[in-house]
Amino acid sequence: MRRALLVAQAFLPVFFCAAPLPAAAPFAGDQVCAECHREQAAKFRATPMAQALETVARCAILKDHPDLTFREGAYQSRIARDGDRSVLTVTDGRETIAVPLAWAFGRGQAGQTYVFERNGAFYESRVSYYNALRALDLTMGALGSQPKDIEMAAGRRMDSIGARDCFGCHSTDGVSEGRLHLESMAPGVGCESCHGPAVKHVAAVRAGDAAQAKMAKLGALSAEDTSELCGKCHRTWSQIAVNGPRGVNNVRFQPYRLTNSKCYDVSDARIRCTACHDPHGPLETNLASYDRNCAACHSAAAHTKTCRVAKANCAGCHMPKIELPGAHARFTDHQIRIARAGQPYPN
């Protein structure tokens, strides 16, 4: 019934926003949360989400790679370090644009994209750094396009909604009442990005008012509600169903892929995102560590189907890694299935 409702919703004329739009409520800040939640805060600081955005002045990748170049047809791009600045210079031999980069999006585990300001607007750099290459290549959004002029060769002009959504998902307290506010923004995903504004909670705790201190227990959410929460930035099933993309380009939108799994149950906590992933810790890359999650449903004791050809590393077969064109990285496909060699990618 719930899946049928999702299908129906997908074709309603609804406009979806990729970024969370928190209410205009005051944020306490991670340092205040850490006063009580020390263990979670300490673990989380090392995660890619916590490091999803940083100023170029602090960017370790650009410090470690002070001179990066890339050629695209007639255009030569260069990112050169100068003290705490990194300057993007693009030239075709006749015209030249030189702009200081302002923000680095992504920790760089797979790649990192840069944003600069020009004439009062934000621009996404046409070139990005890719860890597998240790070099620059075209930003994924630029694939398949040709720059018409030197400004396009430098980057893509972002409209206000696009800028809001990008900063909103890579930072904390940067979006309020549907608008981007850099003056209050803290780079990186913080505690309140998921848990919500906490000033009232902190004040109630300090006052000893247990009733007013209550916050939503995210660990009690259903699989569907967890998917919707994570999908605010990782994209929900409805967003991809309405807007795409189709084909392998949607492999990086995990909530959508997971919902397409035959075993997905909207009310079963064993299939929710946080059943496998610790939201406060780094990603576990040892496939065998996820076997216990599979066994929570697929075991002889549970009288359910079990694999007849293997007893370990379930995800290695049932959640194959997919090469994403242009990303120079492979992504784990969260559409759990019997994946056979040569089969087309399931949408």
C-alpha cells in the first residue's frame, strides 16, 4: 500500500528541494552539543559528512596540490596556491579569467568541487579534483557540454535555489526560511542538520526541565521516515522518480535505490539506513561486517530464504559496486538483489 502511494505521489506536480529547509529557530552549535554528547561528537568530527564543506583557506587538498592544471580544447585551467588562497585561472590565449576560489565541497575521498563568486553570483567550477587521478578533470555536471565562452569554461553560474541547496546539504544553519544565509552558516554537516535546532533543548537541560528538553528520537524512526530524513540530501525515492536521473547516474542516491529493493519494507527497522550505517561514525568498508545485518532477516532461525552459494560477504554479490561515468569512483548499489553478470542496470 505504501509503495503504491509513493508511485502515485511521484506523478503529482510537486516541487522537491534537495536541501533541508529548517525553520527559523536558533542553533546551538556542535561545540555545545559536545558538552553532553562527547562520544558521538568526537566520532562524528572525522566523518566525510562533518567535512563536507570547508573554506579554500583551510582546504588540505589544495594545500597539498599547489599547482593543478587541466586542458579542455582551447581552454587551459589552472588552480594555483598563493598563501591561504587558491586562484582559478582560465585562458584560451586571448582572454583570461582569474578568480579566487572560496569554498571546497566534499572531503575529497572521491572528489572535490570548488565554488567561487563573480559579479554577485556563485559559480560551480567546471573542473574538480579527483582522488583516483590525483588531478583535475571535468566536474560531473559539466560532462557532455561544451563551453561557449571563457566564463562557461571557468564554471557554471548557480541560481539562488541551486546555491541554497548545495550549501544547505554541505553545511549547518546556512538555510533559514528557504534562503541561504552565509553569515550564520557552519561548514560541514553538524548535529543539528539532522537533529534540528537545539537552543531550546540546551536551555531546558541546563534548567533541569526534562519535559521541555525532549527532542525527536531519530533512532526510533521507521525505515521509510529514516529514508526521507537521509533523502533530504541523498535524494528521496520520490525526487528521483519525478526528476531522475535514470540509469547508472542514480546509483549514488542511496534512499532511492534502497526503496527499489524487493526486500524493502517501509515499517521494518532492519532495512533502514541506520541499521547498517552508524550516523555518528565513519563508513565501515569491511563487507563482512554487514553480514550480521543481512542475517537479521535471512537466517534459518527466521525461516526465510538464505543464500545457497555463500555464507559471508553478502553485500559483495547482492550490492555490487558500480562505476559512475566521470566520477572516477565506484559506488555501492543499494538496490539489494540477485545481481548476475551481464544483466542491465535496474532502474
